[in-house]
Amino acid sequence: MARSCVALLAGVWVFASASAAECPVARPVSVGVVPQQAPSDLARAWLPILSAISKRSGCTFRFATAPTIPEFEKRTAAGEYDIAYMNPYHYTVFSQSPGYRAFAKEKGRALKGLLVAAKGGPVKRMADLDGLKVAFPSPAAFAATIIPLAEMKKAGVSVEPVYVASHDSVYLNVSRGFYPAGGGIVRTLNAIAPAVRDRLQVIWESQAYAPHAFAALPGLDARVRTVFFDGMQALESDASGQAMLHVLRFKGIEAAADADWDPIRALDLHVIAQPPGQ
């Protein structure tokens, strides 16, 4: 029987598995996940998935994240993750340096930014936010920050952005009345606790863009990307794997290419967002 060991140290979880399959590399493979939610929530979602992929492939896939999105940006810029799950704007930046290359994306997902406000409160539309403080996850959160701020600028709505570190923090702050509104995305809003979500209403939604990228660091053995991709796809084939994917609100993953994010590059976003890590 395959044996697995889970170690938790400084925000990193490692799965070491004994398996009949032979991994193309002997060392652990780090999988960095952008912390849109609390790291503990991400761990609960990703640990079973990486454990299943490790057992299937014979590789040791290590879950990693960061306490905040800006810290994740710094670590990604430094090439700390072999495979990174990052937002579209991050990908357009980190595909340049240190040269991450996308190989997969969530199946059937188009990323849309949202603005949420307290249900039953005075804020009903984007224009109501003029002159107010608005909560956002981080400066470089693509759909939750960059796109809403750009659209408000176009509409002549001036707000003071306040960065609260994660999507979950945005929803909590708005639901508790600390800020009149905040930015998020459909998937993380759906994933938040119903007690929080039920106190919020969507007041604006963006057009659709390519979703987050699964991207590999240059030099990572192509066979590792393949076994990771195959392992993720294999989860779709049985009830237990589907249950794991459901926690992420994933239907599955599908192949992706660098050009899938060209429409986002065309937005020339560096003029409306701080560079990652700044």
C-alpha cells in the first residue's frame, strides 16, 4: 500500500509517497497557490489533491503559498515555485521574468471581476462609490482589483483603494460594514461561507477573461508537467476526485497555451497597476 507523509513547516506541506510509478525528478516539486483565500482554507482544499496526484505519479508534490498576495508575488518573481497557480495579470508579468510558461487552466472557466456591497445597504451601483474607500485584495489582483479600478476610472468614479490581503478579507470586511464595497471574483465569492455570502450583493460584474494559469518554471522537466496535468485530469473520473475538485469549485482542468493570455497583455495593464511586489 502506498504510504504518504505530510509535513507542515513555515506554510509548506510536503507529500512523500511510495508508489509503483517513478517520478522524472528525485526532489520534491513545489506547487505555489496564490492566496486569494486564507492559507488554512487553501491547504484544506489543495492537500488532498496533491496527495492524490503524488500517489498516482510517484512524484512528491509540495503545497506552498504565502501569507499575502504581495508576498506570493515576491516569491513567484524569485522563482520559488516549480509550478504556480497564479492570476492572469501575474502570469503576463511572470511569463516575462522569471519565465513561467502556462500549460493548463481551469476547465470551462472565464474569469469575471465583481464589486460587492452589503445587501440592503445604500450602495446599489458602481456610481454610488464615488469618493469612498473600497476594499481590494492587493494591487495586482487582476479581476478583483485591476479591472474594477480601471472600469471605475473610465466611468469617472473616484475611490480610495484599501488593500486587505485576500478575497476572503474583502468579503468579511464588507459584510461587517467596515467598507461600503469591495472587489472579488465569482469563484471566491461562491466559496466563502454562506453566512458571509448571504450578507452581500453583487453591484457590478466585468466582462470575461482567461482564468488563472497553471504555469511551470523554466527548466522543470516537461514530464513533471505532464504527470501533474494527467493527475489533475484523473480526478474528474471518479466520485472522490470530483469531490476534491468541488472544494475548489473546479470542474477540472484543460490544456492551455501562453497565447491564451494575449488579450490581457493587450490591455497594457502596467499603466493602471503597481508591479507585483511593490
